[in-house]
Amino acid sequence: MNKMTKSTLAPTAPNERIHSIDAMRGLALLGIFFVNMVDFHSPWMYVDQISYWGDDWNQFLMNAIDLFAQASFYPLFSFLFGYGFLILRNRLTDRGEAFRSVIVRRLLFLLALGIIHFTLIWHGDILFTYSLCGFLLLFFIHLEGKTLIKIGLSLWLFYVTIFFLLMLPFANADLTTHNPSAIEQSILVYGSGSYTEIMIQRLSDWYYVNGGLNGAFLLFTIFPYFLFGAGFAKKGWFNGDVSHLPLIKKMLFIGALGFVIKVSPFVFDSYAFSHLQDSLGGPLVSLFYLSSLSLLYYSGRRLKVFEWIGKMALTNYLLQSILGTFLFYHYGLGLYGSVEISTGVVLLIGFFVLQVLGSRSWLKAYQYGPVEWVWRMVTYQKRFSIKRNRKEGNSHENH
């Protein structure tokens, strides 16, 4: 194997891109946006999801988000990260390039960006967490695809089963996260506080979700999907091979069962079933979305609307946070705590349409999103043009 120099390192060539993966990323961003929008404009972490939203229309929309989006898209995004991680490894090693040094730079950039994100923009960051899970994946990446999937299943089902059994005896207990003082504090700070006060509250909210024992749960709530993604990539699933069609159709059916599980808390008034809704139903619905899009692309059709968004996933993700906080925090328009779910949904759809149009327009002139461009230069330690080479076409990277 020839030793590769720094100058030979380069992003993925245009003909190597998997368009269905881009579309899946775009769909995942839309789903995550539906969940995040509620957190942008309301103290979502601290409210009673059953009664806080008031009238029937807003509660209906919240239930719809709960059923179709909540806990159903971060597993998909995590899966795609693991899938792209393995693709990057394969392509670098096939070209004789050093995978570890490249991926370490890539993950360190993501780590730094995540810290900036949850410190200066929004507490609900996923980039910091993904970078940590990426470093952890390095210890498993040499394993066979089947083994990766088995380890992922073990971690995932252990978490699902243990907490379901632990919560069963407390079916009638009042374990609500409704916290009036935290709600009042959030509305006061985000709605009328200074930037420094908002930053302190933002860090407090981030630690509430990610700190202490909650951070350890990431091993069971995020990392399994990284393993699934890497395992699926090693097995060659979702790569366009028609021989995998029967398997993907089976996954579609299994994934559809997730909707049944996600409805269960509306039938059984139990915190144990609320746990199942997110920990088991959510990931299965992710599999349904993943399989559905894959089958669509097997049929020869494409969803370019989601592809455009997915090719600039990192830029678009950060733009959603920037817009969301500007609209609702005091240093922007200061609408925090005064917007209903229905208004948030309308704003979300409008901005997502603008993101689609903006991504399409940007990619006509440029090869990468602006954040992706910087990320790639850090990753490959090389400066290269962001402008599109019309003779070669787009060369957007698939990971």
C-alpha cells in the first residue's frame, strides 16, 4: 500500500455519492425540526405533555408530533452517522489513506462545533454527543457487520427491557416532569433575560439532559444506532443492491409495528408504556422511514427536495438552531413562551421550505454547504475550492 501524502487527501468523488442517504438525512432533519421547534419556543423539558398545551387543536398537533416524530428521527440520524462512518473508512482505506488520523480530526471538529452550539446558540445540541459516540465507535469498527448489529441490539434491548420492568410497578404514581418553578425560570430568562443570563440557563438545560447519569445513558440511547449504521454498511444493506429488496420489505413491516407501540401510552396510562413509546416504538418507526425511502429509491424515483437539504445537513441543522433561538429568545424577537404549537408548526414549515430553496440555489454554485466546506478542510488538512466545477458536477461528500 502506498503511503499517501497530505496533498492527496480529498473528499468523496461525485460518482460515489449515495443519493438515498442524502434524502434520508434531509428527512431526518425535518423530523428533528418538528421536535426541536417545540423546545425552541416553550419549556418543553419541564412541562406536563398531557395538559400544558391547552386547547384540543394544539394538543392534537403535539400528539401527532409525539407519534410521528418524537424519538423517531434522532435514531435515524444516528444510524446515518454510523453508516457514513463506515463508508468513509472503506473509501479512505481503499485509496490507501490513513483513516484514524482523518476521522479523529473530523470528530474533534464536530466536538468543538458542538460545544460552541450548546454554549452560544441552543442547549439541545447533538453534535457534541455524536462526536463522543464517534470516538467510541472507533473501538468497534473492526468487527464484522453481524457482530456490530448484535452488540447494538443487546445495548438497545437491555435499555428497553430493564426500564420497562422497573417502571411497571409505578403505573399509578405521579412521575410527571412538570416543574412549575423551572417553567417560570425558563420563560423569564429566555423571554426577557440578557445574553449572559440566557447562556447560563442554556448550559443549565444542557446539563439537565446530558450531565451526570443521563450522560451514561447515551451508551444505550444513542450509540446502538451508530453500531446499527456501521453494521448495515458492512453488510451492504441500503446500497442499491436489488438482492436486498426482500430484506428491506421485511424491515418495512417490522418498522410499521413501531406505530402500534407509539400509540400504547394513549391506551395504557402507564409510565412504563411511555418509556416503550420512545425507546422501542421510536427506533422502529425510524426503521420504517428508512425502509420506505430505500424502497422508493429502489423503484428509480428520487426525493430531491430532501437530497438538497441532506447534502448540507450540518449547515441546515445549525441554521435551524440559529433561527429558532433568534425568533424566541430575548436577544432576538423575544417570543419565548408566547407561541402555540400550531404557530410553531407553521413557522417550521415556512422555514423548511426556505431551506429547501436555499439549499438548491446554493448547490447550483457551490460544491458544499459553508460549514461542510470548513469541516472538510479541517478533516483533510487541505484548502480546496468551494465553487462548483461544472465540468465534473457536484462532488458532495456522503459522510
